[in-house]
Amino acid sequence: MSTATAPGRPPAPGAHLARKKRLFFPFFLPAVALYVLFLLVPTVATVVLGFTDWSGAGDTPEFTGLANYSELIASDAFRYSFLNTLLYIVVGGVGTFLLAFLFTMVLREMRGGKVVRAILFFPNIVAPIALGMFFGIILVYRPNRQGLANYLLESVGIDAVKFLAPENITWVVTGCLIWASSGFYITILMAAVDRIPPYLYEDSDIAGATPWQKFRHVTLPLTWDVVGVAGVLWTISAVKIFELVFVLAGPGTYSPPIRSWTLGVFVFDRSFGDQGAPAYGTACAAAVVMILLVSVLVVALRRLMRRDVIQY
């Protein structure tokens, strides 16, 4: 004779929620501690040191008020650095996204588009220093032993160009950035395009829409939120440009000519340059300018890109 077992008592309402609450702080507190220790504290320290004169370990920071910021305003090196950084953000961003949108329109209907997408992404897995050395070999100006670019120009009867001269380096770095960065944003935009239902493009084809009309009225509106995020990522990365400029513009000395500097190079020079004792206070002030610049641009970009989400 078998005995029936009573079914288990169902869990009390809210028991699952209580267990989740108990797990919240063990996971949350370590993340907050790491965030405060490695991001918030250094940021606050940078802001504070921006108002001091400090030469590093062994020296006591001396409060100087706004003297470091006055020095920045009066410095030709800082003006070049600030304007070059803005140029990389604006011109480099426009060029990168134009190229990314162009490839997005082409790859969407192209056989083997995923393979091409992977190939275009390849420069993003190469270290920026290696890319700088690669472009330096191609663009070098050296009579009777030219780089590839000048060799091709001379082979068709055009005089060699000093691509890496201080007056040209900013535009050369901009072109290199566009070439190296486009694959990353093509991958992001193509991932957003892959979510768009195919029937929308089929309806567009039936209506006789051109590729530009399909991009303008279907692709762009339905990927607008992703485009906004990509724009923020570009702004943050462009403000920190350092390696390409340092490698391409460096004439073999410790730092490149000031006409080619970015804010990242300026901070490096004031911290580790060959100008004598380090000026960490000035470097921190320039770093604060970088933080303010990226904050203002990101907020402005997010407001500019704000739009109601389209459901599909």
C-alpha cells in the first residue's frame, strides 16, 4: 500500500524578491568601491591639483589658484593642442561616419558582407603605435629612398610631398584616423541595420525608392539611437588621441613639434617631457579641460540626437 506525499509548500509571495535584495549589496558594493577608488578619487585629485604648483614626489603642492589655467590660455602649445583636438573630433568624426554610412549602404545588399565587415574591422585590433609606424613607413619623405606614397607620386611625374611636416601632420593624422576607425563604426551600424525587418526594404523596392531614399527614410531613422551612441564613443576616443600623433609627428626627439600636438600630447609633455622639472599642476589643469570638453560635447551631442524611439 503506497502512501501519498503531500506536495511541497509553494514559496511565500515576495520570497524570490527578498533573495534578490540580499544578493544586491554583495555584488553592488565591490563595483562601487572599485569605481570610487580608480575613477572618482583620481578625478577629484586631478581637479584639486589643477589649482596647485607641484613637481611630483618629494615636492609639496602649493596652491596657486587659477595660475595654471592662465598659463594654458597664454600658451601657444595649448592653443595648438586644443584646436587640433577639436579638428580631430569634428573633421575626423564627419569623415569617419560618412565612410561608415557609405559602407553600410553597400554592405547591406552585398554578398559576403560579413566577411568584408570583418576585414574592415581589422585595423581596430592593431595597436595605434603599430599603425603609426606603418603609416610613417608609407608616408616618409626621403630623397632617393622614398616611402610608398611618394614613390607612387614620383612614378607618375608628381613631386614628392612632405606628408609628415609639422604643417601637414594634423591632416595626415586625421586621414589615418578615418581609415583606422571606420571599421569599428561600420560594425556597430551594421549590427543596428541587421535588426531592421527586411520587409521595410522590400516595400521600399516596390515603391521604387533609390538607395539614398532607403537610407534616409528607413535605415537612418531606425538606427538613430545607435548613431547617437556611436557619436558619443567617437567624441570620447578622439579627445584622447595620443599615439598616432606622437609616432607620426615625432622627429626622433622626445616630443613632436607643438603645431601637431593634441591635448593628450600636451598633458604628456607637461608630465614627462624634457622641459626640466615636471609641471603636474599644469598637466592636471589641461586634463580638467579635457574632461570639460568631452562632457560639454557629449551632452550637446545627446541633446542634438534626442528623438522619439521608433517602434518596428
